[in-house]
Amino acid sequence: MAEQKIDAEKLKHIATLARIGISDQEAEKYAVQMNSILDYMKILEDAPTEGVEMTTQVTGLKSVTRPDEVKIEAEADDLLNCTTLPKISGQIAVRAVIKEE
């Protein structure tokens, strides 16, 4: 049997961090399964990767987000005129909502 990398205690710690409740019996079972998966993944260490270009995107899709552009859609005075609330020194006056005791 391969050396065990993750024991039940480590698995329970990971479950605690993920806020997942597991029993001691489940931790033992999942530790065995996790180690089996990790052992299987060792085959990737033997894959010949010399000369293979790094792949970061496989679908060919390009970013569809637009660059940020500053646009002045309205002037401050126009926005202030949209309200019926009183205005003082170019600002909308509102009632205090936090009161000191």
C-alpha cells in the first residue's frame, strides 16, 4: 500500500475549515479515497511535458468586457435639480439617521 498522505485527522481539519460536518467513520473512509485519488494523480508526474507550450485558455473565447471609459453623463447641478429635498452648498440636505446619545 502507498504511503498515506492524508489521514483522518487531516481530513477532519479540512472538513472543519469547509464547515462540513463529518463523523470519524466518514473521515476514515474519505481519507482512504483521497489518498487513492492522489496516488492515481502521480501518473501525471511521468507525462512528457518538455517542449509543450503552456495552455491557459482552450475555448478561443476573448474577453467580452469593455475597457473602462470615463463619461460625464450629467452635471452635478442637473442631478441636484432632480430632487425636492433642500439643497445646501451644492449638496442634498438629509435628516440625520445616527443620533449621538
